[in-house]
Amino acid sequence: MENLRVPSHGGIIMDGNGRWATQRGKDRSKGHAEGSKNVEKIATHAFKLGVKTLTLYAFSSENWSRPQTEVNELMRLLKVYLKKFAKKFATKKARLVVSGDRKGLSSELVEVIEQCEKMSEDCVEYTLNIALNYGGRQEIVRAVNTLIEKGEEITVDGISSNLYTAPFGEPDLIIRTGGEYRLSNFLLFQGAYSELYFTDVLWPDFSESQFDLAIENYSRRQRRFGGV
Ligand code: IPE
Ligand code: IPE
Ligand code: MG
């Protein structure tokens, strides 16, 4: 892993929990439990390699269309793990932030989010950004509406500075596990020039060495941003 160019901001679409469980004859919720356990390991590893910000897609604006029992289990796990992460990562100088529409979340969960953000707000070295009830299209609309309310011109820079990710910038690399080749409404605006890496490995099986493979692959990419 020497001489590697490490993305400053990495995004992960953590997909494949359901299939991981189904393949083992288990309930989909077991896959989410297993996937949740993997977050701390991968985030710790990413920060160790030099990634400054990690944005993890935990629940999309569209995931509400899943069976109620699955949604409930996901919300329960989020409450448990956000608290764990905020405590754990604060000791590693990492700040926890949550991006997405809080209006759709239970007041209990919103309280947990606010506590976690408060608890870790002075940790400035790294950022763990959890995209929760997040949709890229919704985020763009929200940014445009903010500009309109402020009476500001609608420009690319104006929209950029009103996205959830404004404080830490655009993702250099977006990884999707689980074998699907799509963005599913993740970081649409700020991902315009992100490098994309897709792997068939299901999220609960995505290990540190799998993450290293993605970084090695990213390291070989030539980013041109429209130039030559
Ligand atoms: C990703 O795993 C987790 C969430 C979307 C919350 P999935 O639950 O989408 O897993 P698959 O794609 O059905 O295997
Ligand atoms: C994207 O995965 C959302 C998260 C990983 C949180 P989905 O499983 O919801 O995406 P689709 O439905 O396959 O596009
Ligand atoms: Mg999926």
C-alpha cells in the first residue's frame, strides 16, 4: 500500500445486506445487523489510510418503500450504531455528521442524531458522514430552495455550497458493493467527477483488503475533469 494516492473524501453505497442474509437462509434484517457491524471496521481502516471524510449511504429517501418490519429494524439499528460510532470515533478525532431529511425520521432518532453530532463536534481530524433518509435529487432541490429563500442567484457554486457535503467537499471516489452498477440517488451533484468503483462483494463481506483493492484501483485512475 505504499505510494498510493488516497481519496480525501470517499463515499460508499453499502449494498447487499439483504442478499447476504437470503443466501444464508436468514431474514434480511440479519443482513442489516451484520452490515452495521462492518461500518466501524471499514471506517477505522479508511481513516488510518488517510481518508479524511467517509460518506456512507445508510438509508435512501426511497428505502421507505420496503416492508415496515425491515424499515423498523433499520431504524432501530441506526439508533444503536450512531451512538456507538459517535463515542468510538470521537476518541479517534473523528466527527460524526448525518446528512439527509430529518423531517421523515422519528423524534427519538433525531434526538440521537443531534446528541451524536454535538458529542463529536470538536473532533476535526476526520469526518464520518452518514447519509440517512438521503436522496441526491432531494438534496439538489433543497439547495436551490435555500438559494431562492436567500434571494441568491442559482449557480453551480451556489448549489454546491448549500449541499450537506459543503463543509467537506466532493467525493473523490464512490464505492458500491453488492454488484449493482448504479448510483441509486447517491451524491448526484457532488459526484459529477467522482471516480466510481463497483464490486460484487456484498457489504457484510466487504473487508479491509477489499477496501485496499478499491484504493489501489483508484490510485491508477487519471482524473481529467474535462481537460486533457
Ligand atoms: C443495503 O442492503 C442496505 C440498505 C439499503 C438499507 P440491501 O438491503 O439493499 O441489500 P440487497 O440489495 O437487498 O441485497
Ligand atoms: C442504495 O441501495 C441505498 C443504500 C445502500 C442505503 P438500494 O438497495 O436501496 O438501491 P436499489 O434499490 O438497488 O437501486
Ligand atoms: Mg440493495
